[in-house]
Amino acid sequence: MPRKKFARPDGRKADEIRPLSMRIGVIKNADGSAEIRLGGNWIIAAVYGPKEHHPRFKVSQERAIVNCRYHMVPYSVPERKSPRPSRREGEISMVIREALAPALILEEFPESGIDIFIEVLQAEGSTRVTSINVAALALAEAGLPMRDLVSACAAGKYQDHIVVDVGEIEDKQGQADLPVALMPNLNQITLLQMDGHLTHDELKEALDVAIGGARHIHEMQTEALKGAIQKMRTLEST
Amino acid sequence: MPMRSIVVPGSVVDEKGYSGDNTVKAERGIVSTRLGVSAFHGRKVSVIPHSGPYKPRKGDFVLGVVVGYKRNGWDVDLGTASKAFLPASEAGIGRRFDPRRDELNKILRIGDVISAKIIQASRLRYPLLTMKERNLHKITDGVFRKVTVAKIPRIIGKKGSMLKVLKDSGFIQEILVGQNGVIGIIRPKESYDKVEAALDLIVEKTYARGLTEGVAEILKA
């Protein structure tokens, strides 16, 4: 047991998620869009399609192709980030696409493509899981058939403690980081990555903690989506 | 009978019953695959979607734009993933299309807006169109806007009640509603922006009670 009393950099409890808010339908030109704020994170996602997909040789006769672009704007981090897509962004785009695709019923739209654009306006740790959460909302608002929503959360090890929803400092100074995405109703994991060192027992604990966080976020996603429809039910403008 | 409620993808609509539109049967019960409102017809459980892409169906009245020529017809954009095809024989020129005499671009040119009907549609093939009916023709004067397909029934209203309110406002000569989500406001008068505002209201407050009255109020103001 560590002797010093454990405290997280932003004073949260080990099982506490940063303040979270979501908004549906922020981009009029998109078929579906959403915005999320999780602590210092501020991310926007927009979905277009299904539409004609290019290049044509990549088109499948069996299902729609999903394209995903995760991008951080130059002012999203303290030091200017080059706007050109980096190796890290390419990788994250790929893992987000693979985390979301199992939830979509793509067989209904053969020979077409679905584009997901994710812009990180402000970053403060755990942007990949936050991006998955907001992209799932945008896909649901676009009216695409889905088996389930996708909810994601990261767990980590900071000062020998397993913590949920890893922040910026915990990510940089922590010992491990474990982003998890799942389809909460189907109980299926669609993303599991690990960076750092965890013992076997710690890994189990971190996984439980991350899944718990994702389930909490799933409840809030459901609320956000229901709220968007509820607004259409009253004539009073809000 | 269970109450209508808002459902999200993956949520259980009802524990028992048959799976209708936009639902799948699972161990947990009938599960929604779309964001929308649940609906019950007898034992059939379905979901009325909040939004979504247009799926062409046989017999649908649609508005589209001519975007290309093929050797025996035109490519028409309906806003779907694949372009629709209008064969020259279905262009409704009043006689047989004769490729030795007739030229495609004398009948329809790229950029023309047409009203048409779908005569064939399947999951894998592009939809086929026809204009061989009395109310199907090239549209020369109008303003167009796109809405989500899921809003079309509300824009038409029960037995066309909403359309009647919009038409009777006197700001427009006619309003065409394509099942593919394209709305054509035909021969608008100068102050037709009230009709646009009314359409905005329908799109924003789709599920509100007393929407028809709200629309009538906007048109009167």
C-alpha cells in the first residue's frame, strides 16, 4: 500500500468521470452530428452517407464501406499541432472505425460508403474513447441502422492506483492506459488497447473499471439522444 | 398495449411480439436498430425512425436531377447512394423513342429537374424510373429543398392536411413532395419565405402536438 494519501491531479475520486455533456445535431449540413465535452475535451463528429463511394474499386457488393477521419485542429493542444494528418491520427482513425463498424448494419447499403469526420477542438486526454462516444451519437442521429450504441471509456494506472477516465496528466505521468469500447447491450468489446505495464490482476481490475465507466457514459448517451427527440415534441422553442 | 416511447439503437422496445420495421428479435426481446419512436400494430412491434437514408421503393413519386447521359437514357440523382436510371423509352415523349431521329439532349439536359416514379428497385441494382404518367414531367420553375425522408409523412399530414394548409396559403401555386425527401415549391410568389419558415417548423418540431395549427399561424402572420 502506498503511504501517501492518493490524490488524482484534478482532485477526482478514482472511480469518478470528468464532467460530461453532449449535444445532438450541431452541424446542419451533415446527415448526423454531435458534440461532446468531457472535462477539457471538446470534440465534434459529423456523419455523411450512405453515399456513392470513391475510389470505386474499394466498393463492396455486400456492404457499405466505413471511412473515418480523426483529426486534431492545430489549436487543440498547448503547443501548435501541425494540421497535416500524423501517424498517430491515422492509427486512431483506424481503431475508431474498427470500434464502430461492428455496431452498424452495413449489409443494408451495398455499393456505398459512410463517412465519419471527427474534429478534436480541444484535447485533454482520452480523446480516442471520447471520439468513439461522439461518433456513435452522430451515427444514431444520421438514422443508420445499428445493432447497439458504442460507448467507450479509458482506465489507467496512476501512482499505483487504477483510475477511470484518464486525464491529460495521468496519461503522461501514469504507468498504464487501457482504452475500452463496447456495445453495452450486446456485452461485446469492440476496442481494447493497452499502453504501459499492468499485472494480470490489475488488467482485470482496469478492464472492469473501464467497462463500468463506459456503461455510465452509455446511460448519458441514451439520455442525450432521447432529449433531442423530446425537443421535437413540444412547440415551444428552447 | 404499451405506451409509445422514444427508443435508441440497442434498446428493448417490447419484451414480446413480432419484429416489425427497424427492429430485430433478440433474446432480450424486440430490439430497436434506429433512433425513433416505438409503434405497435397488434402484436407487431416497430420503430418510426427519427431520420435516415432514403431507400427506393417501387411506386414512389420522386424528384430528381438529371446528372448524366447513357446511350439509351439518363442518370438521375435522387440523393441515394446509387444514381437512378431513366430509360429513353420511359421519358414520356408521347411516341416511341427513335435513336435515329431523336436526341437525348433535346428531351432532357443535364441539370434538369424532373418528377418521376420508380418502376423497379432492389437492394443491389440502381432504381429504374418512368415519366410516362400524367403528373410526371420536367419542372421548369420552382424552389427546392431537401429534408430527411422520415419527415415526409408529417409534411403531407393526415390525409394531406398539412399540404392543404401550405397550398391554401396562397404564396405558392403548388407543392410537390418527393418520397426521396426533395420538396419542390412550384411557381413561388414573392413572399414565399413564409412557406420556407413553415417547413422549417415542421422539420424542427416534427413530433409536436398541434403542429398543423402552428404552421397555419406562421402562414397567417
